[in-house]
Amino acid sequence: MYSVALAMIVRNESASLQRCLDSARAVTDSLVVIDTGSSDDTVQIALAAGARVEHFTWIDDFAAARNFALATANADWNVILDADEAIADGGDVIASLRQVAPNFVGKLRVESEFETDGQSARASSWIARVLPRGVKYSGRVHEQPVHQFPVRNLLVVVQHSGYLPQAMQAKQGRNVQLLERALIESPGNGYLLYQLGKDYAVYHRYDEAAQVFAQADSVLGPRHSLGHDLLLRWLFALKKLERFVIAVELAESRQDMWAESPDYWFVVGDLLLDFACSQPEHAANLMPLIESSWLRCLEIGERPDLEGAVHGRGSYLAAKNLAVIYEGSGRSAEAMRYRKLAKLAT
């Protein structure tokens, strides 16, 4: 039998911590919560849930705090969750690690809820969250486990609510400062540039985001594991800046690479629609391309295996968009068909 522990770092997480601990209690042998300076009821909630609570003085270094949590847990297998996350499916896979030798790193599918243009959405990322004994983190912010183990995708779904507006407002500015500091220490780090671009975009600093995404892309290369998500976020920033020609050229240069991604085609259709609205003289030429982009989404279907994939872009979101443009062009029968399809797929 191998030991399995939940290892967490927290601060002022009283609103969400109980849900996280409840989701992990039955499938782990111990709950380890490292508090980095809470002023609310976080510690009391953790203790009442049966967690072992220790304290760590915050030094603006997430890796240092994570490594303290791993050392405290002292388990064969360590499951890493944040307080705004919870195991939604696949808990039996975590429990079964008790019978598995700790000789690989496991990635979990993290489903992040967020809002875009006033609509709720959900994006998927595969993140290393199951670590064997001895693996440590590196990185002041957006820390990563450093290891030489093989990596496996585990059929475990984690729900993450930390990108919802209220949560993002509470964290505003924190990560940017740490990322900018980390880039001074590690200039030209492609992963940090990608994360900084994400943070700029979340807070609508699209010009800075576009610049940083371009730098990250030049370092990481388009075929990097983050290349899919990086491209989509870069195109979105360029769209918001109304740099349509640059965005279209970028999208076309990556078309062969992501021809089987519904997210790619969804973002292209969205980009072209804004282009058409901004410059109506091009609308007649752009509308067939917009339509074909969203039809292509439906042909491909959902691809949650792709980094940054947004649920619905291969189904109901594309169908909903098609219904809107068909209604606007007087094609009522087709509009009704795709509206029904959108409802069925939701």
C-alpha cells in the first residue's frame, strides 16, 4: 500500500475550502493544508475538516510554499489542489494510487469556469497535479514541478472557479507583479511570458498581452504544448485591439497546424465577424468564411484533449452563432435548425 495525501497552500479561502476538502477526503489518506497568512476562518475550516494545518511565512514564492507542503505531507503520492478547485469526477482513480508504484507524474483535466463577453464558459487544461515523493516545484509564480518521470494523463476532472469575476478581482495585480519580478530573474522565459500575457488579457490590457504573446511564441515555438492556447489568446487580444489584418495573417499561418481544432475555427469565425462589423465594405466577402468556420467547428466536434479547449465550441456555441447569422441574413429555416441544435447540445 502506498500513501496518498492532498497537499495544499491557502490564504483566506474560507468561501471555497470546504468544498475542496470534501472532494478529496474519501480518496486520500491525509489532508495537509499549509496556511500562508489567513485572516479569515480558513484555518478553523481546515481543522474542522480533519486536515493537518501548518503555517508558512509568505515570501512571494509559490514554489517555496508548495515544497513546504510536499515535505509536510511526506506521502508516496501527493495530490495538488487549490482551494478554489474540487475533484468532480474520477476520484476512484486517485484512490487507486494506493496500489500503484509512485513512478510517474499524473496530469489531471482541470475545467476552469470563466466569463467572456458576458457569457459563462468552461475551458480545459491538462496540468501535472499528482506527484510522486521527491518531486519539487520551481518558480516564484505559476510554479512547475521539476522531475524526470514519465507523465500520464489520468481520467480525473477537477472543477476550478478561480477565473470567475469575483475571484479574479480579489487577485488583481498579484500575479503580474510576481511574473514581472520572475522575468527579471529569468529574462526571455517563454512559459513566464505566456502566463504574463494571460494575466494582462484577463484584466483587458490587450496591447501588452499581444506583445508578450508574440514574445512567448517566438521562444516556445508554435508546436509547444501551450501553442494551441497561446495562439487562441493571442488572436483574441489582436481582435480586441482591432488589428484584424495582422490577426487574420497569423491565423492563416497556423491553419494547417490546428485544422482539427474546433477552438481554432471558432476563434477565426469570431475574429472575422468583428472584422466584418468594423469594416462593412468587406462583409460580403467575409460572411461565407465566418459561416464555414463555425460549420467546421460542428464537423470536428468537441476536443477537450487540446490545451485551452472551451466546452461548446465544437457544439452548441458554434450552432448558436450560426443561428444568429442565419437569422440576420433572412435564412429563417436554417436559423431554426441550428437554434434547436444548440439547445440539444447544451
